[in-house]
Amino acid sequence: MNLQQPAPLIPPVHPDVQMKPLPFYDVLDVLIKPSSLGASTAQRYHQEKYFIFALTPQQVREVCISRDFLPGGRRDYMVQIQLRFCLSETSCPQEDNYPNSLCIKVNGKLFPLPGYAPPPKNGVEQKRPGRPLNITSLVRLSSAVPNQISVTWAPEIGKTYSMSVYLVRQLTSPLLLQRLRMKGIRNPDHSRALIKEKLTADPDSEIATTSLRVSLMCPLGKMRLTVPCRAVTCSHLQCFDAALYLQMNEKKPTWICPVCDKKAAYESLIIDGLFLEILNDCSDVDEIKFQEDGTWCPMRPKKEAVKIPTQSVPKVDSDLYLSASAPLRQPSVAPHSTEPSYTKRADVIDLTIESSSSDDEEDKDPPPKKRCVYISKNEEMHAKG
């Protein structure tokens, strides 16, 4: 009896995979729809697969007219050919995810992956964080010649990946801010209802909150809010500045709320109408306090009288100063004295040792000088004889 082993399940060539939309890119066209990388048993360690796509004359024109020359001879395109990888999961839109040991060649030229791979952990190679890949610089911008993409990767047990290629237009943070404004402003009554809900007394709690203080400063830039917004998924009242939030995610897309550190995707952002009214009504305060009924009042710092301490200057006795600085002369003749007249010198005490010693030396008579004895020649010869 021959038992045939069941053939391995072959993933579909084009699985029904949806990529998660990227806020800073508008998809103009799909060049290669999500295609499975497959799992072949012929090659155990590394697998390779080829993909081919061609551009239409209109697509070539859109890419070429968006070209911008940068210093150093580099070229930048606002309309790009974008390559993306993800897991072959159909349950929800997928984020960018690279296979292990990924290597990409476009028209025979190696495409360098962006960023740095994390260092190995416990001897195991760590995966790069997934992100879209701009391969425009290696693509032949011609409708007559097709383009080839070679993908090499290391298969993983229980995981299948898909790749796709899109024609996209890159957007800027000011344009996203304009779109956010066009989405509309949340009704101020919605925020007031949220305030009343937070300040409602809990019967099971012994501590009742009667007011709530909120800052009008952005937690990102520590500056006053200009476009107050937060995600609809956030439960806090504190807002952050939409313009600064978009600028930071344009440089490094994380989409994390700076207040609660939870996901705050661009699609979930909304401008708060109540905070917009507060910012327009009071421009000289940085903090407000909400009451139980939803009203608010500005929190102005109390002005305290600043007392400047005066330094006490010791009073100097003028008589004492004069007596200490200049010696007083006594009169040479005492008019009512019967004793013979004589001059009294004021006793002045010198506190310096050097000066007192020098005064003593001046008072003493100088020692007598030694006489030099001169001997004539006759006396010298007589002494020798």
C-alpha cells in the first residue's frame, strides 16, 4: 500500500492582502499588486524570486516632471516608484515588514536597505524595522523597456511574505495639516461632555474631583498650542499641536501620542473645538481649570510683592575715625599749670612689627665706622726687614 504524502500548501500568487495606507504618500497606481514570495522546498536556506513591471508613457511623464535636482548631483522625485513588503495576512491591513536576510536588486543593481540593522541578540540576527522603499533612482524611466526586481530572502517557518510595487506621490506636513483642517473641527460640546464625565463624583470613591487643570502648552515643543488636536482613541483632555506633531512624523514616522504614549494615527486625529475657543479667548495664560459644569477659568499666577532686603551699613563714629587716623597734638604750654612747661608727645602705637622695629633702629645711634688703615711702601719694607 503506497501512501502518498500530501503536497505542501502553495500560497496564492496574488493573495488578498491590503497594505496599511501611509499618510505621507498618495497611491496613484498599482504597478505590481501584492504577490506572494512563496515557500519552496527546493532551496532550504535562501530563496530568490523575480518580478517584472513596465511603466506607461503617462506614468513616465509624471515621474519626470516631479524630478528635482539636489546639491551633489543627486535627484529627488515627488512622484516615486515604491516597493513594499508585508506578511501575507488577510485579516487586517498590514504594516511594512521585511523578510529575514532580505536582498533586493533592481535591474541588476543592488538596492541598499535604509537604516541600520539592529545588532544580533543571543547570536540570532535581528530584523530591520519595516518601511517603504523608494526604488525610483534604479528604475528605467521609459515605457519601451521593462524593469526587473530580484528578491532574495531566508524563509521562516509558518510565515509567508508578500511584495508589491506602487506609483505614489510624496506629501508634506503642511499639506497634511491642510487636509486635517478640511476634515472639520470637533464640536465643543463633545469636549464639555467629556469634562463632565471625568468630574462626575464616583459613589465608590472617597475622593471627589471638583476641578481639572489642563495646560495650553504643547508637550512636544513646550510652546503655546496653535492647532490643538488629539486622537479620537485618546481618553485624556490634554491636546498637542497638530503642526508640530506632523512635522516630527514626517522626519521619523512613529505616530505615538506624546501625552499617553499610545497609537495616534493620522486618520484618528481631530482638532478640538473647545480648546480652539479657549486659545482665541485668552492669550495671556498657559493653564486653565475646568469646573464640574464644563465651564473653565484661566489660571493666572498670583502676583507677590517682592521685598528687596536692605543691607544694614554699620555706622562709623566720626570722632573715633579721626582719633584712629591722625594723632592729636597736645598744647605745648598748659595755661593753668604751675609746673615748668614741656612738650608732650602723643603716644602712637604701631601695630606692625616691621615698622616698629625700623623705628627702634632709627632711634638707636648708628655704630661707629671702622677706620681703614693705610700702610705705605716704606713701612711695608721695614716690616719685612
